[in-house]
Amino acid sequence: MQHLLEVKDLSVEFALRTGALRAVRNVSFTLNKGERLGLVGESGAGKSVTGFSIIKLISQPGYISGGSILFEGKDLAKMSSEGIRNIRGNRISMIFQDPMMTLNPVLTIGTQMTETVLAHMDVSYKEAEKIALEKLKKVYIPSPRKRLAQYPHEFSGGMRQRIVIAISLLTEPSLIIADEPTTALDVTIQAEIMDLLLELCQTDDMGLILITHDLAVVSEVTERIAVMYAGSIVETGLTSEVTMNPAHPYTKGLIAALPQSGGAGDRLTQIPGAMPSLINMPSGCPFHSRCTICTDICKVEVPQLEANKSGTLVACHHADK
Amino acid sequence: MQTDSLVEVKNLVKHFDISGGLLDQLTMENGRITRRHTIVQAVNNISFAIKKGETLSVVGESGCGKSTLARTVMGLYPPNSGEVHYGGERIDQLSSKQMLPFRTKMQMVFQDPYASLNPRMTVRQIVEEPIYFHNKGITRGDAKDRLHKVMRSVGMDPEWANNYPHEFSGGQRQRISIARALAVDPEFIVADEPIAALDVSIQAQVLNLLMDAQEERNLTYLFISHDLSVVEHISTRVAVMYLGCLCELAPAKELFSSPRHPYTQALLSAIPTVGGKRKKHIHLSGDVPTPINLPAGCVFNGRCPHANDRCRMEIPQSMKVGSEGLVVCHAVEEGRI
């Protein structure tokens, strides 16, 4: 079966005065039609850059330095900027973190929605408005016709994010990339937005790449997960498997660091130190300086992703094979 | 008054007038010019007491007034009405000079360690400033000793004292702001979202540090957060706020195992859990109303699944439940839920 998206050995570099900063290092993953993948990691792990580079939103001084991005059989990494414009915002949509920043404050919601439809589809203004209305209904905006004439500031944070989602649905994409879609929102609103995304993926058979730092959100919404650390994927597999039986010491540490109910007042398990700077990457495994089971080999050799017995791919010299 | 409570807040009200200048306040109504004030009712009639050595957490969504509450308790904002007592003395009406002895006992840790540390000061200057300010005539040697002691206690090498904040990571910066708060040996610390700006693996380090410091120094915390799983982990008691009003206050265990107020129930059902299947969360209809025009009756009535006519008319009063819990809800009082 052909994958909807196949990212192979993707590397992204930023040309800085001090040298090339490799933000994404040989990242590979696949996504099937209608599948939901979570990309998890701390700030600076390269998860957003990975997401952005899929639709080539990396601007100077950043560039894709290697690898391929096969989407519906075409390699996006080698595509011209005209070619990518037919895909970006059309076949692949993106949802960003802060809906107030994504929406144009001086245009009405209706203008912003019809603009997108007219840019990608050969329809009349009337029809474009009809599509916009239909999508607003789909994301449960009450009295959508009235809302079309309103400006972003007249909506609450959660409603704004619903509108951003509605805009991303206009062209009926087969893949949505959501970069921290609920980080700026409250927990009750977050739950609603996640329910909505989940429902849309299931009814429309849409693929979803959910980029977030929140393991709990990922574990509830996605089917597969990829944990990133310092630009590489360190563990990837079924979400249920990775969250219940993490194999990489970093994933183990991340999950142990979350406050669990029942252990009130106990000290949390902490990962010592901080993520290394991407300019000064240590030799060998990028995690070795913070790892509790580090040995000599970890300091010299970069571990590769290998499958363990439950099918999870782990990049660690000491993970159970 | 109870002797074991360190901080006591009584009927605290804090409103902000955001009507602007005179011209902004004037509006035409029925052919007449009228002057109108726009008031944000950030904190409305809140009472609670914090016991010595406990951690009282305040949770709620953004805009519910939890930070305003913290700042009013600290004396950074004067309250419109109500009282704040510290160790039995009323402090909300003191002049800044009279407030000085209390300032060494009450310290604050802010949310964003990137914004709360002066980028032009070294760690030494940042941490020593409150030491010199509150100990007039302290010698440089003594101040240095205290600096080194407090830096070691937050897990930082005193060697780093001459570096600037930008040379540190987010977690280390938050350690510096905790060191600054601890430098004057306070009894009471208000932590306003101290870990919200940090990564998960760093959050654990800072939370552990806060818990260690509490154990060693017998500190009392007022902990403001929107992260419910963190709050469950570190608090003795938890207060839930909605739109400037207190909904429920209960020991952490009790609140998380059997929430009583319908808002608390909805809030808790929305927490995602690792490895958990997506559970059915209680859907709240509508949005949070603005604190400029508070709804009549219970502030939660517009979104509450249990609201009836009484909830829309009458403001509920707080009612004792369980061992030491408080809940402000007509439905609970009447036994409807």
C-alpha cells in the first residue's frame, strides 16, 4: 500500500555565520491515509522545523539539505515553488499555535475564508461563500452566516482556533499539520479542539500530524508517535506501546517527569541537565550526557533506529532488542 | 482568628477601571451625553486562609483573576475592599514604609524567567539586591556568603555568579529567580505560574526544587497554575476560581477524587492523561463571559448544566462540605448534584 506521506532521511540546516546548524537530522517517518501521527519533543527538538519543511515553509537561511518528502507520490523536497503552492494550503493544510496571529485582524472571517477557496478552486464567489459556510458549520460555530461578517477580535480564543481549522478544511486536504494547536488555549477549550480534530480526521479520513510538547494530548489523540530529541527521532511506534512501555531512556524520563495522580508530594523523576545546543552537538548519542545508562559506546557512536520486540523503533545502544 | 493560618484573606475585591480618559467615558444615550465607567471585576469577594507550611494552589482558566488575586495578596495592587492579614496583622492598608518588614517575609516568583530577570544585571547583582535592601549595613563579605549559600541551595554553582541571565537556560533562570526570592529568608512565597514557560523535563527539576525548599525552610506557598496535574501533585489544598469568584476550595486529594462544583468537574474531566483512552469530557456550552459585565446570580450559570432559576438570580454563598472543603453552588447546597 502506498503511504500518504513518506519522509525519508530529511535533514534541514540553517546557514549561520558560525556554520551550518543542523536542526533536523535524518528524520524518516511515514503516514498512511487517515492516520494520526504525534511529533513530540521539547522546545528546540526540531519538531516544528520538521513540520514546516514538509510544506517548505522554511525560509532563508534555512534549507532542506537532504532527503525526500514523498506526498501522494510526488517529492515535495525537489518541487518548484509554483508546484508547492498547489499543494500547500490545498492538499496539505497547516494549523498554527496562536489563532490571533494566524488570522488577519483587518479582514472579516468571510473574506479570509473565500479568499482561500478562490485561490485554490475554480468557483464563483457565491459558491466560495457556500463552502465557507458549510465548513463553519462543520466546526460547530453557532450562527455561521452572521459570523462570516465578523472580525477575528469578535471571537474568543477557542472560536478563533475553530475558524482556523475551518479554513484549513476548505479545500478538503488529505493531510493536516497542526503545530501546537492548543498550547495557547485553556484546558477545557483544548479538550474541545482535540475532540473536533479527532472527529474530523475520522469522518473525512484525513491524515494528521500533531506537533506538540504535551505527551498526554498526543497519547489521547494519535495512533502513532515519534519522539524527537536534538533534531532526531529517538523513538517511534504505536502511541499506546510507546507511552505504556517506553524503550528509550529519554522517553522514559519524559513520562516519569510528568506528575502522576496518586503520587502527591513525592519528588518527581527529573532528567538532569538540559538539551545540548544544536551548534555544539556532543559526539555519539545526543542524549548521552543526560542519560543514566550511558556507557563508553554511547559517547562515540551515534545509535540508529532499530526495531525492538514490540515493533517500536528505538535509537539507543542499550534498549532491549 | 485561627492561630495556625499565616495569611488570611477576607472578602477581597479588586476591580480595575479601564474606561480611560474623560472623552472615552462619554457616550450618547437617548440624545443625552452620559459618563460611563468600564470596570473589570477581576476578583470578587474572595475569602480564604493559608496555613503555615502548606501549599495552597489556585487554579482556573486564563482571565479568571488568579494572578490578580496573587498580586493583591502580595500588596502589589491595593484591594478595592476586603482585608489581607499576614501573621495576624492587617497589611492591605499599610504604607510602603510600614510594609517593609513584611516584604522580607513575603516573596514572589514570576512566570517568565526571561522577563523577570534584568538582562543587564549579573546573577550576583540580581540576588544580592534584595539582601542589601533588607539588611541595611550588611558587609560585603556577609552578603557574598548569603549569595553563595542560596545559590548552592537552588542547585547552582556560585562560580556562575558573575554571568548574565542570557547565558542560562530557562530552567536555570527560574532557579535564579527562586534564589532571589529565597535570599531574604522569607516565610511565604507566591509563585505565579512558575513552570508554565518551561519544558516538561525542566518542569520536574523546578518543582522538585520548590518542594525541597519548602521542606528545608518550612515555607508556605500560594501557588498559581493552570496545570491541574502539577497542582494535584504539589498542593495541600486547592482553590478553583472562575470569573473572579471562588467556586470550590478543598484538600487536594478530596478535590481531585470527588469534585463537587460543576465547574471543577468539567475542568478535571478535560485533563488529558498519558496512556489513557480519550475519556468523555464534560462539554461546557458557550464561552467564558467577560469580567466587565458579570452575569447576575452565580457567575457560572450560563455554562452550567445544572443551572436553574435560582442560579440565575441569586449569588450563591460558600458552604462547608467534607472535612474542610468549601463549595459555592446552589445545586450542591440543594442536593441536586
